[in-house]
Amino acid sequence: MNVTATPGTQLSGTDPKGIKGWGVDADLENDPTYPYRERDKEDHSGEWDRPAIQPLDVEVLQSIEHTKRPAVVGTSTPPSGLSGTLRRLAFKKSESNLLHWMLLLGADRVNMVEGIVQDLSRGKVPNIPAERGWPAGWRHNRSGMLLKGAGTAALLALAVGVARRRR
């Protein structure tokens, strides 16, 4: 069934404005994509020339699901070190594979440690609490911070207890 709507009409009998988060595109007068639905107009054909591909001077990892690289990619932080190796390994896997995402999460954590080591090697002591957002968390979510702290302390106590018991 093909439903055609014109500007100023609603697509259903329910008022989407009464439901939080729903119907943001139901009002065709307020839909910036609406002209593109009218494919018969010359100025809104939807056809476009693909932009020139950005020349690369650094390694950019690409999903195996995609055959073409996007026209513009981020090149500020190419993969390097152990985290880069983990990322390269992750991009050999399909995005539907859980291992792909777990390797990327692990690479992010390793990259954080690599950054701290790099800062220390350059003589800069990183302000880890500020970089982790702890002052803002304390100001705006004190109970959450206390709960996280209690959970971390409990896990550390458990780890210490297990280590002592093994001796």
C-alpha cells in the first residue's frame, strides 16, 4: 500500500507530539528531507556526483563489509603500538562478529595506557582524575561516584583476599 502525504498533514491518527521522542518527522512542514521525497522535481533528483577521495598519507583501517572508502576520513590518530595491532586484528573480522567489537574496546583501553606512558616519557604528569571527569562527576553525580567507589573498593578487597588465600 502506497501512502502519500502532503505538507501539513499527519501520517497517523495519533498525535506524536504527545509521546516523548516520537514523531519528530511526522509534521511534513517541519521535515527538512521532505522535498527529496518528491523525486519528480529537477532540483531534488537525489542524484549527486561522488566527491573526490581524500588522498591518504597515514594508515586508515576499513571494515571488510565496505568496498569503497568514504570521501573524507579522520587521519589525526593513525593506529600505532599494541593498540594499533589490536585494531588491525579487529578490522580483519566482520562487524557482526563480537570479537571485532571486543578487540576495539580492548584497543581503546590499551591506547589509554599507551598515552599515559607517552606523557610520562615526555616528562608530563597527566591529570588522570580531571581527564576521567571525576571532578564533574563529584559535582553533578556524587551518589553515583560514591557507588562506583564502593564497588571498586569491594572488588579490590576481594582480589586482595583471593591473592592472600592462595599463598
